[in-house]
Amino acid sequence: CVMSRKRLLYVAEHIILSVGDVILDLEANQVGVLIRKHKHIVLQYDEVYVWDIYWGNPNVTGKHKFYMNLDYIEEDFLKFSIASGIFDHYSEGGKSEP
């Protein structure tokens, strides 16, 4: 079942991320832990929030040998990836759905 764009954005908007949350990247077969959230300046006029992630098995590349997870991911992209099922999200303080 494909989620409508409007529903996908709604779900992503309501995801709460917290330090210590676990992220599973099923495509790359990697497990990550959210370490810290901070502002990141993009160009001169735009700032976004990014999450530093510690990947517990960085040498595992899953199906795609060229793919390695980044040390940080922009927050909105991370939430969208969780809402769309690219990442699984496990949290004591946060939640994956509204």
C-alpha cells in the first residue's frame, strides 16, 4: 500500500526524534543511534537541523556495495525516510507514528 503524499508528510511531521533513538536502515543492513541534533548552515541564508548518527556496523554495506551511511542526516529527510519505510525507528521517548 502506497501512502498518499499528504498522509506521508503528515506522518513525517509528527515523528519525534530523541538522542539515543535507534535507526535501522534495512536496505543497507545498518543500525544507527542518534547522537546529537544541531543546526547546520546551508549556503548563506538557510539553516536546517541535522542529526549526528553513530553507525554500529559501518563496514556492512548490504545489497549495495557502493552505499555507506553518512555520519549525519538532515532532520526532515530522516523523518521522511522513517515515514516512508526506508528506515525503521525505535525510541523510548519518540514515536514513529502519530
